[in-house]
Amino acid sequence: MTNFPVQQIRADFPILAEKIRNKPLVYLDNAASCQKPNAVIDAISNFYRHDYANIHRGVHTLSVRATDKFEAAREKVKTFINAASSKEIIFVRGATEAVNLVAQTYGKANIQAGDEIIITAMEHHSNIVPWQMLCEQTGAVLKVAPMNVQGELLYPEFEALLNDKTRLVAVVHMSNALGTINPVKKMIDLAHSKGIPVMLDGAQAIPHMAVDVQALDCDFYVFSGHKLYGPSGIGVLYGKQALLEAMPPYQGGGDMIRTVTFEKSTYAGLPHKFEAGTPNIADVVGLGAAIDYLNNFGMDAIADYEAELLAYATEQAEQIKGLTIIGTAAEKGGILSFTLDHIHPHDIGTMLDSLGIAIRAGHHCAMPVMDFYGVPATARASFAMYNTMEEVDVLMGGIKGLIEAFG
Amino acid sequence: MFEDLRDLYQEVIFDHNRNPRNFRVIDHPDRKVEGFNPLCGDRLTLYLKMDGGTIQDASFQGSGCAISTASVSLMTEIIKGKTEAEAEALFKTFHDMTTGKGEDIQLEAVGKLAVLAGVREYPARVKCATLAWHTLDAALKNETQAISTE
């Protein structure tokens, strides 16, 4: 056991003291969304109480103060993922909007009929559907790199898919349904050797490991704030500056322009070109507070602690007769997807809920993954830095109990 | 351990989940409709054999949670011998019972189906119980398109 200060962290998350159905909450649905520490809740409410005004607009004091806080958060994101410049940090609603932005700007400008886009068999719907829409619009073709039964990418098959028609690789960094962490550095280097840019869907990876976009050399990286202990409704698109500068705007409106006449408008520089309209100002500030909070502990320490949680949970789960773990990749983050013989995941979800345990039951917005395993759904326990070994024990006790109840 | 769930998971539900009734294909059915709940992935195919305006035989295939399996199993038992109008009326009563609209419903009116009344306290599970009945409704209206709860 490391000396990770999990009890101190738990005390910072007020919701963890809630009782659910008269039992202590055991929150294991972190892959869907994480809970928020006081630091984030307070940052947002204090911002509304003391600092709120629209940004990039007025000369009045509050507008200047709000703008400073908003842009300071951009700097925090830049440092957190080690981007080369804060101009490369675009605030969007979430990872989904970021993928759509890349598809509809970079994609439309650079991808034509007959071109190919590569994804993997373990993508979330948010990294499938935007590309299907682009393919419908352009006549491009979506290619899917397969995986093995452990949920690991078949690297040689991925390599074989890359050809002179490939215009983009869009791949999940860590799978939300399986926990698989893809060998993204190797994939990026390979794609780049053929002149193909790479977008990483980092929605699951970002709260669980240190991400350095310059070391990875990815061209785009997308993530959501709400999975990073920050507020919902805010997310980030990172893009290399040269690519972002060459891309057309996504939406038109205020804040993204330099000059407007009825004949023609010229666009603002980065990052504002992609931030039309009044943004989600307070939640950007909240995201900045989440990053400050995480920096108290360090992403490497968080990753190490969560690896211990997953190892313990996996070991316990393997002891349970009739339990099958879905997703057993060698490189895996804190996600335990499983099925039980003859017990549907929704029944598992309802029964565990009656014990105060929150898990996800369903297809996890990854229907092709469910099809691959031939199951309609799985139950999924997903861990965060505030979960404990004792909570794993409560989960396993609940699973054993419900197997008995079903007979 | 699961005392709080006694109203939802009654022994009858476990029984029908373990041993679903009428879990078979009807050859040359008069009605065949697929029901799908995209939220949880439950899928079922309902088969009806009609005799004039009366349901002579009913069966199903598919997979789902205990609530949806028990619901469709119980439904196939109870609708046999009912006229279309009687089955439609039962659908309405069942729907009101499970969505909590029919506080004053006489549970005797639904017979064995009363074991599913507990889902009204679990909004996330109501569609598990009603999928079978929406599928039946489509079958009685002679629709052949697959129906979806969403």
C-alpha cells in the first residue's frame, strides 16, 4: 500500500458523506462522471458571488477580473497537459463537442471522397458517430482497427489499415467500456511516419494518468471536465497550433471575429476563433480549480493508487464463481466491467443500488463493444482516487449476495 | 441483504426469470413483433396466434433483465384466451399500475401481474416491465415494425 492520502481526499468531496437508501454511498460510476471536491464547488460559487461578468468585453473591473480568471484556467490546462502554448487550448462543452469540432472543421477541410479515417473497435459512440457523419457528408470511408478478446488493439491489423488514403487516425486513449489503455505513443509515431495526423479521445485517460501532449506528439487531444473532478458542460480540445490556425472556424458569432461587415468578416486568432459566443465562463474557472486540486497529489501518484485498487478488485472478482470480467488487457485503467451468469446487468445495478453502491449497467455508449462480446450490456465498476479497498470489499460482498438471492 | 427490494424482486419474478413460460417460437404466427429497449439492450420477439379476435396462443424469445423477462412471461400467460379489446384494456391498466398513474387500481383486476406493481418506485426500471406490453400493443395493432422504448 502506498501512502496515498485517500481519507484526506474523501473529506474534500462532500457528496461522499451522503447516505443512499440509508447506506453509506459507495460511488463506483466514475467512468460516467466523477464527483466534485469542495475546491471546485467553492471556486464556482465564489466566482459567481464575487467575480462574475462577461469576458473579453468591457473595461469595467469585474469583466477584467473574470477574463483574468478565465484565461488563468486556460494556462492551467496548458500546463496540465504540457501543451506548447495556451493558444492550443480550446474550451468546448465536452469531449463530444471537441470530436465534432475536429470532424467538421479539420475533417471537412482535409478529408474527401475515398479518403479513409481509422478508429478502433473499442471506441465510445462519441468517437464513432461524428466520423460517420463526416463520411456521409464527404464520401470518406471509416475503417475500424480490430481488437482481441482481452480488449487489446491488434496492432499489426492497425498498422495494415494505414495507407496512402488514410487522412486521420482517431483513437481512444483509454476505453470507457473495457479500461484498455492503447499504445498511443507507438500508434502516433507509426501514423506520423506515414504523414497521418492523430486525434486522441482522452475523456477516460485524463483523470487517471499524466498526459503530456508534446511527449505523445498527438495532433489533437480531447477531454471533458466532468470526468476530471471538474464541472459538467466544459471540455477541452487541444490541437497543434499550426493545425488549428489552418482550420476554418466551427461556429460563427461574437468573440470569434476580428472585424465584421455585412459583406465579410475576418476571424479572431487562436484560441478565440473556435470559441464563438459567451463561453461557459464559471465552469472553465471550476475546471481550473479541479486541476489545481489534482496537482496537490500528482497524476502519477493517483495512477499508482488506482492501479492498486484495480488489482485488488480484479483479484477479488476473479474469485467469484459465475463472474466474467469483460476487458482484461495487460495495460488497463481503473475499470472493472463484468457480467454474471444468468443475471442481467440492470438487475445487478438495481440490487447494488439498494446497498448504496453506484455502478453503471448498460452498453456504456459502446454498442459495438457489446456486440463484439455478444452481450447486451455489462455491469461496470469504475474507480477514482477517492475510492478505497474497503469499498471494493463492499462491492464484492454485494455481488456475492445478489448471486445468492437470484439462486 | 436486499430487504429494501422485496417489493420489486418478489419470488414470482425470480421464478419466471429462472423458468420463463411460453419461451418458444410459434410456427406461422399471425402476429410477430420485435421489441427493443436501447437503454439496456433488452430484446424480445413476441409471437401471437389469433383465432378471430381472440389470442389463442402467445409466446416469446429474447433476453432481458429479470423484470422484463418476468413481465413478458407473465403477460404471455395472462393474455391467452383474451380478446383483443380485453388485452388492450389490460395493457392500459398495467401501464397505469407501473407508472404510478393508477393509485386507485384494484390489483385484483390484473391478477398475477400485481407482482410487478413494485416497479413504480423505480423509475429507471419501469420500461423493463412495460416493454412486453408495448410490443403486444404493436402486435394487436398489426404493426410489423420493431418497436423501441426510446
